[in-house]
Amino acid sequence: MVLVLVGYFLALIVSFYLLAQVSDKYFVVSLDKIAERLNMSHDMAGATLMAVGSSAPELFVALISVFKSGGAHKEIGVGTIVGSALFNILVIIGASAMVRKAVLQWQPVLRDMLFYLLSIIGLYVVFHDGNVTLIEASVLVAVYILYLVAVSKWRKIFPFEELDVKDPEVEQEVEDAGWMVVFKPFDYLLSKFYASPQFYVANFLISISMIALLSWVLVESAIEISYILEIPEVIIALTVLAVGTSIPDLMSSIIVAKQGRGGMAVSNAIGSNIFDILIGLGLPWALVIAINKTNVVADTSGLLESIMLLFGSVIFIFGILIIRKWRVGQTVGFILIGLYMIYLIWSGISMNN
């Protein structure tokens, strides 16, 4: 049993590592090329292409958990997305602020915050009775479509200039630590799946496919670990899976923040959360309800409190940005990451109770 448990933990660790590598070496590179080709602003690219691509783990975890064994593990998908949302809004924005100071444009931040709050409210309404209907799931998907329209039109409604300037002197790839040499064989195998850099659209699609595959490994490993250690699946999802599936978001945001594109990093973190809630939950629910002709019953134990924490964290961050006149730096970073540490401690206490 011990060897089996160790095997699942190794699968979890390797999957986390490969998710980070896919994001760092392939996803962000291809994303930049696509955004340049489409002439997209940094905040638009961060809120859409980067957010959707780097949120693929949460979407596929939700899809797998809903359809696996007739939805027996749906708490994994829901818990992962709620936990990931807290990680994104606190740790990713916090880490991005710590690596490089930035001045944010209030217009795109206001847009993303408004839709994020709307997403959280929608999630709370859906969860209040634990019974998800096709109409409720479809409304979540429809709100995301409305968000995409708002992203494309927002600059015309609230004009603003691009403050983010990519620093060409900042190297995208971070030098590997010595202990990471053990992962070199995995790096070699991963590189064989990708085309030359000029085929960036193909590499973008390959990255998303890789993320889907690795997400499946994460779900399977996490479920088995929860069984062996007798830990509720929702707790595993809110913590371990939430952090693991957010690695692409974290790596992507830190990379662009180091390059001087702090606005893009923040848009990615918030845009990813909007995608996670509206599409990552709304789409799998809509599909399974349409196929099975019955509503989805969601176990909301431990989740409603996290949703309220999500709502509070958004209001808190928005207040900090206003007080600091839309400037972020190490102080803001320490505060946000500290709040996430408090959340993890609270989750641990809740699990023991």
C-alpha cells in the first residue's frame, strides 16, 4: 500500500512539473505569437487567450470528474475550480506583484473585477440549493460569452493607453535549479511532441492537449490518494489539485510580469477565474444535464464558505488597488500570499474537524 501511495504521489509531482514546463517553454511563447498576429492588447490577450489556455487544467478536471463513473467524483471538479480561484486571485496576483512593480490601468481591472463578482454571485445562486439545472448552467456559459464581447468593446467604452511594455532584456526561461536535473528525461520526451517555434498555432494546440492529458493524470492520482489516506475528495480538490492545476496560470503570469507586463498578469489571473467558473463549471454541467436528462446534484459542503471567501477577496483586492492608486509591488504581494496561507490553515483545521 505504501509503494502504491508513493507511486501516485510521484505521478502527481511529475504532472505538476510537466504542467509548469508546458506553460513556461511552449504555451506562453505560442500565445505571444498569436496575440501579436491578432494585434491584441496585453490586457485582452491575458484575459482571453492566456486565461483560456492556462485554465485548461481546471476545465478538463471538471469534465473528467463529472463524466467519470457517472459523476461520482464531481466534488473534485467543483472543489478544484473554487480552490484554484482563490489561488489565482491571491497567490498569482501576489507573486506577480512581488517579482516586479507595476502600474495597472483601472479600466481593464474594473471590467474583469465586475465580471468576476458577477461570476461568484452566479456560482452562489447555483449552489444555494445544491441542485444545478440546465438553465442555470446555460446562463453561466452565456455570461462568459458576454464577457468576451465586453473585452473586445471595453476600450471603446473606456479609452485607455497600453502601459505594459515588454522588456526584451528579461529572459523568459528561468535557469533550472540543480535538483531539477532529475526531470531532464521528462523535458526531453516533452520536446519531441512539439513542432518548430514558427508553427506557433500548432504548438498552442499541442500545449492545451498536453494540459488535458496531465489533468487526467492529476485527477486519477488525487482520487486514489484521497481513498488511501481517507481524506475527503473536496479537501484534496480545494488544496492540492487547486494549486497543481493553477501552475500554468502562475508560471505564465510570473513570466509576463518579469517582462514588465503586470497588467497582462493580473488580467490572466482574474480572466482565468472568470473562465473557470463560467465555462469550467457551466459547460460540464450543461453537457451532463443535456445527456442524462437530469439535474446535477452538487455536494456544497465546505464550498459555500470558500465562495464567500472568494467574494471577500475580490472586494479586498479592489480596495487595495484603489488605496495604492493602482500600483502593485512587494507589499501587496506579501499581503495577498499571506491571506492564502491563512486560508490553507483554515482548510486544514476544517478538515480535522
